[in-house]
Amino acid sequence: MNDKYSFEIFTSSVRPKLKPLLPLETYRLLRITGMMELFGESTGPVLYRLGKILSSHFNLNSEEELLELIEHLGIGIPKVANKTEDIIVIHLFECMTCAGLPITGELICDLECGFIAGGYEKVKNTKTKGTQTKSWTLGDGYCEFIIEIY
């Protein structure tokens, strides 16, 4: 983000009745329907890259800070399910994109995947690759992301 549009300025709003909250259905309408209409088959890679870009704008010094940020922003409730030297498995509960959606057979949480992978790039100061393996839209009760550390 450039200095004109830093995260800090987004935290203020002048919405006395509506408050700073955005209904989940509005986000999903923009994210799922709008983005698919605009980008078609490239929606997933675009959102994954966007997630990495967005997380790079935060000063993250630890895994704990990253996990707290994900929950604070309402992206979901992350839990580290497994961790080795080069793989981190994150379970994301109450995912903002897919929690409660019907089974479609598609993995659609590319923004979340990119945000988590990008956050680990900041924390670990190295490249990462994220892959989603579970989702509400596959019949799971949470999302699972495999983060490979390079």
C-alpha cells in the first residue's frame, strides 16, 4: 500500500448507524460473485497473490502475532495443527469466505491462503507456498492450509 492508503487510515470510519462492520454476505458477494465475474479462471491466483501482498503490509515478528492478526481482522480463527521445520499446517475455523457455504467441490479460500502464506514469509523472512486442502465447500468443518517454507 502506498502512504496515502495505509491500514491505519482504514480503521477510522464515519458511520454512526452502520458502524465499521461489513456484513459477511456483502463481503462474499464481492469476493465470490464479483471477483469471479471480473477475473474468471484467474480469480484464485489473483486472490492468492493479493493475500500475500496484504499481509506484507503488517509488521509481523512472530507466529503468534500473525495468528492474532488473522483473528482480529475477522479472516477466521487459526490454529496450528502441525508444524515441522519446512511445513506448517493451519486449520482456519469460521473462515470469512466459506464457513457455512454448501458443498460445491471447489476450494475457494485463495485470499486466506495467500494471507497466511505471506504472513509466514514476514515472520520467517523466507519464501513460502500455501495450498488449501480442506474447506466447508468440500464438506469439512474448517479450512486447512499447508504452508511450505523454503
